[in-house]
Amino acid sequence: FSTNLASARLLFSHGWSYDLPMKILMIGGTRYFGKRFVHLMLDQGSEVTLLTRGKSSDDFGNKVSRLFADRTNTDELKRVVTSDYDVVVDNM
């Protein structure tokens, strides 16, 4: 876990200009690196919204907002994604 968070911090520290906190839309994010990335962003004070199909559980509780859609269905995405975000992370 700590190794992946260190990798994410390294990524941010080498050239990606960002201001924290950010408003982030994470497509996926309930497993593996995405889950770790969400925890890192929450720890930095960012507002995170997960866009998932709702098939995987996670341990974020009420720390994140949730949108449910199939990423391959454009009409469904247009219907549920109604806010603007500073960054969209596609973790699929």
C-alpha cells in the first residue's frame, strides 16, 4: 500500500502542475491502484466522486460522492455526470 502511494506522490512531484484540493471524478476507483489513489486524494482534502457500475464495494463510506453508470453508454454518462471537475481519472 505505501509503495503505491509513494509512486503516486512521485508522479505528482515530477512535472504535473496541480493545486490541492481538487474536485475529482474517478471512473472506477474501487480496486487496486484506483482505490489507493482515491485515499491519497481524500487525505489531501480533495473532493472525490466515483463513477462506477455499482458492482464492487469499497471502504470510502460517505467520504466520496457516487455516480452509477455504464461507461460504454454515452447517454447514461451524459445523464449522470452533471458537474464540472478539475480532473477526470479513468481508472479502467
